[in-house]
Amino acid sequence: MKIKNQSNFIKQLAEEFSSELNNLSISVLPNGDIIQYEYLIRYEKNGSWGLYNIQSTDFKHYFYLKSCALLAAHYLEKGLFNLYQDIKKLDRDYWRNYSNALFHKHHLKD
């Protein structure tokens, strides 16, 4: 699924996520890790969120936003792989824009 209009896509995801937020089955562990369905979302040393399968302990992907990791686990559980890929792209785009903003802020100081 190609994303043609990023803002519409983000609004659609936000609406879907907010409507399903009350139905999400998540557990927050004492160390801050989150378990959602069969997936563990763990804060990593590099500042990102790692998504792991609890059953097989397979690593799935790093996410820069916790909300993207939660959505990714949700879509993986439902088998919506196209939306999972879109979430990964959205997360990468966020990180790229954030990194560019920091770079330009640092180099464009007066």
C-alpha cells in the first residue's frame, strides 16, 4: 500500500488507534516493558523500542516511537502486514524528520 497523502494516513491511524485503545490488551511490567498480545515491547539502550515475539523470542523491529511499536504489535497480531509495513515507514519518516530538524537547528544557530 503506497502512502499518497501522509497527513490523511496519519489521521486514519490516529482515529483507528484511539477507537481501539480501550480494547487493547496490554500489560506494563515493573521494568517499563509492555506486553501486548504475543509481543514484548522493550525500551532499548539506544533509545528505541524493540518489538519481540514472546513465544519464539524473535526480534521483529526497532521503533523510535512507543506508539508505533504498539500499533505494529496490534497489526501483527491481526495479520495486517501491509499496515505493519506502513507503521514501520511512518516511524522511519518521523525519525528522519526529527534527525534533520536537530541537524539544521544545530547548524543554523546564529
